[in-house]
Amino acid sequence: MTKQTNAARGPTSGDVSPKYSGLPTFMRLPLANLANPPDVVLLGVPFDGGSSVRPGSRFAPRAIRDASTMLRPYNPAYEFSPFERLAIADAEDAPVNPLDLQASLAAIERTARVWHEARARVLAIGGDHLVTLPLLRGLHSAEPQHGHAQLAVIHIDAHSDTEDEFFGSRYNHGTVFRRAVEEALIAPELVHQIGLRGSTYSAGELDFAQAAGFSLYTCEAADALGPELLASRIRSRIGRTPAYLSFDIDGIDPVFAPGTGTPEIAGLDVKYCLRLLRSLRGLNIVGADLVEVSPPYDLGQQTANVAAHLLFEILCLMAAVEHA
């Protein structure tokens, strides 16, 4: 299928029309068209039905798109613009149902699968962390020609999200990676969780992740290793296995990203995360998401701004794959 032309790839320039004008797509990119699918789509997932405490991440896709208008297309750290290498477009939002959790999960999965089958990589803007589960389902297939089997995972988060249930529910933002293991969506021995910290419900909260074979890095361990060495370890383990990157904004210290549902003090700083992402260059990233931004708890669009910049960095990481 023919990809979009170079002319359709880039965002509308801020020196052609004001950054505050036009439709607030991500970075003011064109809307995606299934008849001529791009290489990567930005897909909003405005759903927070899996939140256990503070809701509001349903509003994140709109807030992050709005903040993204301040971004420029060239990344000096990579020495390229991702729009020069890939056709990238905004796929609007998955048609979630705010009153039906299972219907929403099914709709998110269908939407991700449609774009995946059109050979477009999905970069999702959540939403709470439960949305990662249907996104992984949408990329998965037992038939290699139709999708990916078990994926490697790079998961940046304060929490492991491997609980079994909350309030009798097995589907919420704290159980997503346990469900993903049970559904054989991910390869446990190739899961790397980075930035873990904070108080827990019990001494055994990480037992499932450890028994499954996850590589766990507390925030202190990640700091001690440094982002470049940590990324080197991850790259050596994953190799060219198709990988999924899931970035929970609460992996970052709330000093830098206060607008989230479950803030934990003493987290990673933004510079560390940028260095980590850039040092993952060469991994075969086939899908990704950024989740748990909650605009009602944000201050002056600070968290949305951080999230928008991280999504741009992930786009550059995807573009680097093409030339690895």
C-alpha cells in the first residue's frame, strides 16, 4: 500500500500559521487516512475507567495535543526530524464508552488492530494504564503474518501493575501487565520495568513480576546504573525482538509531572528519561503508549508539556529504527 508523500508528513509550521490556530492534532499533524495509511499514527485513548483513586486521564489526549503545538519538528539530539523519515499522522481518538469498561477495551483493541493491519505503528496517548492491555491485544496475533506474537516490553513506571485485582475487578490500571502475561501477549523474560518505588500494599507486591521473570529496576537501581548503561543492558537482552514501550507519567517525579493519578515522590527526572529513551536507539519499537496524565491535577500544563515532549522523543526513537 502506498504511503503518504513527503509533503503530507510534517506538521503545520508555526511560522506559516500561529501555533494556537487550527485543529489541535498532535503537533498539528494531518489526520490519518486508512485509504493511505501513514507509518505511524498518534491515537488518543480518552479512557480512565480503570483508575482506582484519582480519575481525569480521560482528558489527557486533548490536553497533550494542545501542549504539543509548542514542539518543533527537528530533534538536535538525533540530528534529524522524524517527519523526514516517516509518514506520521493523527488518528483522532478510539471510540471508547465511558460507561462500559469491557466495551471500551474491545473498541480500543479493534482500533489498534485496524491500524496495525494497515501496517501503521500505533503511538497511543492515554488514558489510564489499563488501555495498554487492549493496545497489546490489537498488536498481537498467533499468526506472524497478521501480527506479533509475544512482545518485549520496556515499561517506565513507579508501579509494576501486576496486582491480581482491586475491589474484585481484574481489569484496572494496576493489573494490566499481569493480564498481559496470562494472555501470552508479552514475553515475561523480556519485560523491563524501570523506576519502581513507593509504598506497597504488602511485602509480596512484586512477587508475581519476579516469578514471571521480569527485569525489575527500582528508581534507586536505575539511578545507580545510569540511563546509558541501563539502556545497554536492555538492548542486549531484547536484541531485534519486536518491542512495546509503555511510559506511565508517574515514573517521573511529581516535581516535574504533578498531573497524574498516583504520584510517587523520589522519581526519575526528565533529563534521565530523555537520556534513557535516546539510548534505546536501535530497538525494534513496534508500538508504544504514554499514559496516566491527569489534566485536572496538572499545574499550568506542566505535565501535558512533559508528555508531549516524551511522545516526540518516542517518535524519533521509532524513526531511528528505520535506519538502525
